Amino acid sequence: MAKSKSPKTKSSSATIGFEQQIWDAACELWGHIPAADYRKIFTGLIFLKYISTAFEKKYAELVLEADGFEDDPDAYEADNIFFVPPEARWSEIAKAAHTPEIGTILDKAMIAIEADNKSLKGVLPKSYANPELDKRVLGNVVDVFTNMDMSDTEASKDLLGRTYEYCIAQFASYEGVKGGEFYTPASVVKTIVNILKPSEGKRVYDPCCGSGGMFVQSVKFIQEHAGNRSNISVFGQEANADTWKMAKMNMAIRGIDANFGDHPEDTFFNDLHSTQKFDFIMANPPFNLSNWGQDKLQNDPRWAYGLPPAGNANYAWIEHMIYHLAPNGKIGLVLANGALSTQTSGEGEIRRKIIEADLIEGIVAMPTQLFYSVTIPVTLWFITRGKKQTGKTLFIDARNMGHMVDRKHRDFSEEDIARLADTFTAFQNGTLEDVKGFCAVATTNQIATQDYILTPGRYVGIEEKAEDDEPFADKMNRLTTELGGMFAKSHELEEEIKKNLAGIGFKIK
């Protein structure tokens, strides 16, 4: 992986500042470490710095209390703080930053932390002693963390949490297609969360949770709306081992108590939460996943609306989530556009049954280039038990929304997200009026006349253009005058080019 600097983002939903400073430090490691280990090593350092800072603050408080509990792990667990053994504390790491042993010391620190904190068993990276990793550069990165002011650990929790999230987003951007395995763009996640509006005291689930972005945004939403951020139950599952570890660290930095199981596991073959029902389900499952194991799951109780086809898991994901949905529960998920209209291998029949069960609350067509991993257009599906507007579905065409942050990537502004969320709220309250080309409400009967195809464009129509009241003759006079001016300018440029060429000894023949 060549050394490079991260792209400068002009107006994205990510916060640029300290996160950029940390990312620039991460870039120092490029070319000095195997690409496969790069992400794990850097996120591990962020995690170690945070838990060590939180521990050392609590340690100082316990020493002042003089009750002798400063070395008792239970005294830290009571405050949701990880116990950090002496050899793993950042003060010891910092002292060794510029020694040849820094890699070995970091590996031992990770091993010691896992030994004292069973919930982290098998989660932390332990490849800092790799001979391919330049220890001088590693020491420089350690210095960046050492020089951080983290005296306010609550503020630092958010700072490092945002840094972790920002770096994951940058890794996803640089890793391209592979990045989509662990990261859903923040604007997409925020859109789902702001439409679903998770509330405290509820159970939130993601069956393919990646690095845990859905949970981070859910907790933020609850906190921003005067709720108790700790009063939410989080459940997830992830098949990829490295991604599962990233999610565990992400939750720990954020102070989110999450049940991801004791190990990574395939959701279809081993549903770790098979008996659970959830109030909010949010997911960005792998698009059009083939060979997902249908032949071994023929009689699974999750397929209440029909057996999903072997060659595409889109409807298997949908049915899996509906199976886990509590009464009055809500689902928000991302799917490739093909799922809106496909009739292949019984998918159309499954879709018809789900629509007739009055579960589809809303469909949002998204613009292209939102994802790092794919350029194909995608759609957000919102599925609800006990819809406020029974027998009706909201369709939104958001394909023209958002702004380009660079040549390849599009993002939503906070205003874009608010517009979509407000449109859903108005629909649910029965006050929404159709906007040609943007939103429309359709009944189940109307959807049936469209062969149960859910493509928003069929329902919202084409945006009406403002009427042009300029008389034809006046318009033609104006346009021909403008064209004449362009021709005249063209002739001027032509003569200038001929003159310049002649000046260096060349003539147009």
C-alpha cells in the first residue's frame, strides 16, 4: 500500500479536525506495514489509548479515597471502565515509544488487557512486533496519542469515538470494495436512524453489524433527544472475524453495552439471537449475496413468506429481519435496487405477500456514489408492524439529493437527512401532500396495479418544470444573438492561435 494522505473532504457529515490529525499520523505507517494488518493495528492503538486514559483517571480517584481499591478490577467494572494492568498502561507505552521493543511491549499490553477483561478475549490486535512494521514510525504514532489532552475522559470518549469512526470511514474509502464489508457511510446510517427514531428502553438489532455504525448513531440520536444513552439494549451479529473485533472495540470506546455473541458467526447458519424480538432493526446486508446456504435451510421458520432463492440472499435478509420484529417494531435496511422489482425464483411472490401483509411503510430511492464499495444505486426499505397509516406506503425519490464531496463520492447534508425524516413524519401523521417527482403515498391496491413493483419512480412521477412564458420569437432572437456572440469570440480565438503559432515558426496550412 503506497504512502498517501487522506483526501480533504469539503463538506461531508464527518467532522474534520483532531480526527484528521490522527488520520495523518496513521498515514505515516503506510509503506511500513502489511496492508492486511494496517487497519487492525491503528484502531487497536486508538482503543488502548482510550481505555488506559479512562483507567488512569479512575485509578487516581481511588488512590485519593485511600480505601485500597485502586488495584481491584471490580472497582472499575462498577463504572463500566476496563481494568488495565500496569504493563499495559499508556504511561508505560509512552516511555517505550522510541525503543526497539515498542512492538513487543504493545503486543504484551494487549494480551494482558484481554487476560483481565474477559469480554475482550480474542478481540485486540497483537501484531505490533511484526518485523515488517517500522518501529521508528510506530513510535512517532504513539507520540501523537501521548501528546493528546485527555484529562476530560467523557469528552475524550466522544473524541476518540469520533476518531475511531472517522478512521474506519477513511479505511473504507481507501479499501474500496472491501471497505463495504465493515462500513456503511454515516449519512446513510443517519438517514435510517432519523427516520426510525429509536428511543430509550428499546431493543436495537443489526444482523450484519459491520463495525457497529448503526448502534453508534442510534445512541447519538437518543442522547440528542434528551434520552438516557445507556438505557438501550444492543444486539448484533457479524460473520467476518476482523470486522467483529472492530465492532467490539467500537462499542467499548463508546461505552455501549452490546451483545455480539462470544464469537463471529454466520447469521443464516447460526442465528445467535434466534429467540429474540426487537423494536428497531437496522442493517446494510451484503448486496445480492449468492451461495448463502439456502439448500441447507429449506425448512427454516424464518421463511414465513416463501423460500428465498439460492442465488440471491436479499429476500432472505428481509424475511430474517421480519421474523425478529417485535409488535410495533420497525426495520430500516439498505438493498440493491433489483429487489424492488425482481420476479426471479419466487422473489416477486415473496414481495407480494409482504406488501399484502401491510408491512412496507416506506421506500426511498437513493442517489448513486454514496457507498465506497459499489456505485450501483440502492434503496432504503422501511418495514413496520402496526403502521400508523394502514394500507398505505410512502415512496420517495431522493436520487437528485446530496452533494459531491469529491469526484467519486456523494454525501447527504444534515438538511437533506432532516427533509427525508420530516417527510416520513408528515406521512405518519397523515399531513403529507404528494410532491411531483419527490414523494407520493400509494395504497396497497395501487401497488397491486403495478404488479407489486416498489420502484419509487412509478409512484412519484416526474418533477414538473416551471412554465416557460417567453414568446417563441423573442426566445429565438435572444438565442441567435447569444450564438452570434459565441461565434465572434470563436473567430477571435482562432486568429489569436494562428498568430501565436506563426510567432514560433508554424503556420496553419
